[in-house]
Amino acid sequence: MNKASKDEVADTFVCLVLAAELDTDEIERLRDIAHNRSGAGKRALDAKLKRARREHAERQAQENRQPRIAERRDPRPQIPAPANDAPWLPQMQVLNDVLGKSCEPEPPMRGAEGFVLQVRVRRVPKMHLLTASSGMGQPAARRGDILPSIEKALTTETYSDRILGESGTASVPAFTVQTFTGNNVMPRGDLASRSLPLRLAVDRPDPENRLFLHPEPIAWTEANRGRILQALYTILLGNPRLLAYNSEQAPTRFKPWWHLVGSAVEHAAAQHARIAEEEEHWFAADPHPSCPPAPIKFAELFLTGEAEDGQSVGLAIVLDVLRRRWPNGFKSADVASYAGDAEEGAVAFKAALEQATGKLLKVISSPKIAWLLKCLVDAPVTSRGMLSIGSGITVRAQDNMSLYAQYDAVTHTGNTTDETIAAGLRIRF
């Protein structure tokens, strides 16, 4: 650098830094020397060095890329990476042309590390109906996972869907028993009246380490399949409803199922409970310590599921508040104004509206409220479990005139803000 002319000092400084392995202190000393000999600013020298480093890195990358291209034996086409402002449609057309040549149901793809990946197993709800399985166990369900197609499959006799990997559809019987597992998951909406929840209660923090009567339930079931089927058909054939001339109407919405299966299970459970009670009465056997036999009523189980459905309860609360606050009609702006208040009743109403629609109300506005209320049109609702209480007084001032005051409250909501007090003057013309 000392031998270079004043105009060549900056270029010499850049060449020395790129050619030699220098640390930060050495580069800074060279920059100071170049600054003193050339008179150029230190920031200008840093910018020149940064630009030269970037160009040097690009040249090295290009030189390393050329041998790889020459040695490449991959038959797949190479597509240059588009610029940030490149047109979108031509790039999509290139991808469609490449993927359209594949005959696989799902073309292979590359992961984040560049390795070729391919989907081997895909869980698709309701696709179990197109297989030979007699039962389906869905993975752990979450809130909102139950699809309308599954609700439909629970009541229709046949189900049609597209077959994966083929351009065709298939119709199959929808007699599959569907099960869903999860932590505190419950059916909601129309599915609540079509499901029988089964809760597994434990009395210890490590239930997986308790003593099991059958540690291998699947192997035990396969080994005792004949005995299980024999007991099953004994229960079904022992149903007195099959011998009745004029049997009563089925109490559940699933009439054929209850006629053949539900009533048989109820009869067997009642007989089991009666025998256990007689044995306990005559000291022939001790009662079961944790799970004694008890009668079963499927109608009550289905109704219990509907009563515990948070969506139906929320809908009942929403309709009750709308009826009491705006008996002559309302606008979405009125509901939005009330739902945005900070009082306890408004907060409870907002929570009930979210529970009834299954949508979070993050932004309270008239269009949002109108859209949520439209989701509740023609929705079934039950008022079971809600109790309305109230009192009133009427004082007649004249023959055609009276004063009145009344108080009304709904105790199901659990707070005292869902109360109404009305007073006024009645005139008879």
C-alpha cells in the first residue's frame, strides 16, 4: 500500500483485505493507513469494501455452482428462482406443468432440509366409511374439530365421497361406529343429541400403573371373540320387546336402533341390577365397591347430553336476553352496543353469544353481530334447566286506569344482572 499511488490506495486496500486472512483490528489499521494516504473518508472505504466482499462472494458461489451443474444427473428440470417482483402467474404455470406430469395421488415434495418427502398416511375424517373397518377411532379431538360431514354420517344410511387417488366417488353404508377421544371433549349442537359421552374417572394421579384385569384388551378380545358374540346375541335375543304385539314407541330419535339394540341393553341392565340387589339382600354376594349394576335409560342419556351442551345453553341465554331487553324488536347496533358494555350482564351475554355460535367475538361491531345472529337462525334450542322467576303488583287507580310494577329474572345464568324491572301505566280505552 505504501508503494501505491494516491488514486490506487483504495483499490489496493480492498484487494489486500480480500486476499489475506485479517482480523478486525488489522483491517481497521489498514483502513486508517488508506484513509491517511488517499484522503478518502473511512465510511467510503467501508462501503467500498462491503460492496467488494458481496461481489466476491457472488463470484465464488457461481464458480462453485458450475461444477455441480456439470456433475448433475437429476432428470428433474431446473427452474431459476424468480425475482421478488416477478409476475406470479408464469411461475404458477411452470409448477402446474411440472406437477401435472405426475400420476401419484400426491406428488413428492421437499422438506425444509431439502430431503424428498412423501405423505404415507393421511387422516381424513369420514374416509373410514370407504374401508372394511367396522369401527373408527378418531385421534384426540379438540374443540371445533367435529365436521358437519361427520354429523351427517351419523344419521344418513349411506355416505358418498371422493376416493383418494381416483377420479370417482363411492357410496357406502354409514353403519360405522364412530368414537372420539380427548380430554374433556363434549359434543355440541346437533351432535349432542346423537352421541353418548363416556367419561373415564380415575382416583389416582398415575392411572396407567393401576392393576388391570386384562392388560392386553385387544389380544383378550380376539381370543374370546366367540364368547363375546355369544353374550351379545343372548342380550339381543332376550329382549322382550321383540315378542310384544303392540310395543311402545321408541323414546329416542334412533327408532330402529333402540328397537333392536337399545331396548335389549336396557332390559339386560335392569335384570343385572335386580339380580345384584337380590344377592345383596340375601347376603349371597357383596356389592361392587366402585361400579355396582344400575339400570340404563338411553333416552335420559341422550337428554343429559343435550342439557350439558354448552352451545344449546348459550343459545337459550342469548334468546332470553334478546326477548327481555328488546321485546318489540332490535337492530344489530343495539345488540353491539349492549355486548360492548363492561357490566356483568353484558359480559355474560357476549360469552353466551360466542358459545352459541362457536365464534370468538374479538371485535364488537354491528356487521359482526348481524353475521353471528344470522348463524343462529332456525337453530334448535331447549329451555330445559332454565327457571324464570318473578313477581308483580297492579294497583287500579280508576275503572279504566291502573299502575303496575313487575320483576323478572332467569336463574340459569347464575348472576343477578339478568333481571328486569318494569313499571308503567295501563289505560283501557
